[in-house]
Amino acid sequence: MATQKENKTERDPAEANESSQIAPSKAKANAHLVRPKGEPRAMPKDYTISLAAKGGTDRQLLNPPTERVQRMRGFEDTYVDIIDFIVRVTHRIWEEKNMGYIYETYKHNSRVYDDYGLQYGREKIVKDTIHTINAFPDIRLYADEIVWAGDDEVGFHTSHRAVIIGHNTGYSRYGPPTGRKVVLWCIANCIALENEIFEEWVVYDTASLIHQLGFNLREKAREFGNKMDPDGLQDLRFGEPERLLGQGKPPHMPPKTADGFDVEDFVRRAYHYIWNWRMLGTVDAHYAPTLRFRGSTGRVYYGRGEYKSFILSIMAMFPDLVHQIDDLYWMGNDRDGYLTSVRWSIVGTHRGAGIYGPPTGRRITMWGNTQQHIKDGKIIEEWMLFNEFSVMQQIYRD
């Protein structure tokens, strides 16, 4: 595999075909048009470019495709589409242990948000990757799903769900080697342009990892929480969640205007009325009776009843919580179904009893990445990871 950005100024066939249909002056103007995080952001209408279409990542890694099928200006010629880029870059960095390849595939001032906040710059990413591989030398990352949208103009948005497996035979930030095997989930939402990821929101199932290593989860949360040093401007207890204005009620969403099934309206309406209006009956209208749910720290639920109980438990612990969607994109169609990626956040106050212990009155921020499989107008599968270890740090710190 190539290790440098090869022939980045040479246009690929997909771009050539497109530009041949427009005036030469316009083609030249578009050649360098880049609008990071711009709109509109195209949503794939089928699964032609998808993880499933490639027949498994083992085939993709052993016999990489060679013919480019998607316009990818500025990307190395070795990658044929954005799915190929995400899978093989991940493999080269983590499993082949080419940590320095991060310099080729992450922007110099990239921003990565994780359980520990904002990690700024690719040098920090290199350092953290080395640390993790040292702790788990036999680490494997198995791509389970990748939802994508966008293009090489506004950026390729990808939501990469992976299963991470390894043995802790090296020192980690949590303590000395335990020799234990760990299996955990991860969802990494990235934006990439011209062969470089410049923004990433990644949720590792850190709480599950610490538990599997044999450490006391609450003690570790207190230990790491006490290392936080917020100043007055970063105090998470500042302000009030703006769900109810004055003595009013939550705002209603505007009526649906589009004909047929509208993915964005469907998802936004479900979240708003379930979480902000506390209308759990909305679950029945949006989720299938046979729902399969997998969440942080080993949560696995079957059916709508267990899912409602999970939501109730969060609301009970943080009764003033307000929920918002920070990013949403999808791929698919009515016939084949849809895959969605939702990045969301919650602000609330720990004023109720629950799995985190007696109420502390502390303000918490919770955020997560969710993927959903929608079929025939119902969510049939949902994977939701959130920064649970960070939430525990905010609650348990002295």
C-alpha cells in the first residue's frame, strides 16, 4: 500500500466524466472549490457505496479494490471511495501499527472530541494512539457499519461503528497491565477533505473498558474527575437548561411539509417529543415492537418496553434535562430502508436517584453518537454510545 499522497493533482475518472459535461471555465473553477461543512450535504440514495456492498472488510483488506468509483479530489489514488478510505486508514494505523500515517490522514489542526474533551492537533492524536496500542498490542478494530454523506466539496461525513478487541498486556492510563481481554464498541463520526480528517467526534465505550479491565468504575471516575481543573468559565454547573421558558411548555415542532417519508423530520420529531416533551408513547409510533438496542456499558435491550425503561431512568436522574440534535445524516431509500447517524447532546442536573447514586445537584453534559436502522417507517435497530465515563467523572469528583 502507498504511504504518501500520490498524484493528488491528477483528476480521477469520476471527476473527468463530470467535468466533461460542463464548460471548461467552470470545470477549472470547480477544481479547487472546497467548502468544509458546507450545505447542501448530499445523502446517498442507495447502498452502492457501503460496507455491505464490499462483502466484508477481510476481503477489502486482503484484496483492495483498484478502480475508483467516487469522486475524491485530493485523496490518495489507492482509495476508491470514502468507505475504502475509512476502513483501510483505520487498519493501517491501528493494526499495522503505522501510527505515523496519522500525519498523512489527519489535518495538522484537527479537532477530536472524546471522553476527555477536546484533543487539538494531530500530534496529540499520534501520542494517544501510541499509548493505546502499547496498552493493547494485539488490538483489532472490526468495522461493523459506516454511514456516510457529503462529497469532496463540503467534506465526507462518516459514522464508523467498530468492535474493538484486544488484551491488556501493556500499561494504560488506568493502571498496570491486567492481561485481560476486552471487547468494546466505538462510534467515530469524522469529516474528511483531501485525504485529511479535520474533525472527529468519537465515543469509546470507556466505562465498559474499565470494568472489563477489573478496575472499580466509580473509583476511577472519582480519580479522573478530580484531575479536571475547570475555571469559572468552564464550570459545568453554570446556567439553566432551556427546555421550559418561564412557566411555559416545550415548543412544538412545525408541521411536516414534505410528501412521503421524511427521514430528517421522522428522527427529529422522535427525539424532541420523547426527550423534551417526555412523551414516551412516541416510542410506539417510531420504534418497532421487535426493536434491538445496544448501548453504552453493555446495555442490550429487546423491545420497546425495555427501551422506555432506559429512557425513564435517565430522565429520573436528570429531571431538568434538555436534548438537542447536533448533527444528522443518512443513507438509503424507502424500499431498502435507511441508516442514520445522529450526534446529540444533553444538559441536565443530577437531582434524582439512579445508577449513579444519590442526587448530587451537579450539572452534567452528556453527548453521544447514535446509528439507527429504519425499515418501513420504524426504527428496528439502534446503537447508542454516550460519554458515560465522563458523566460519572462529573458526578463523582470531590
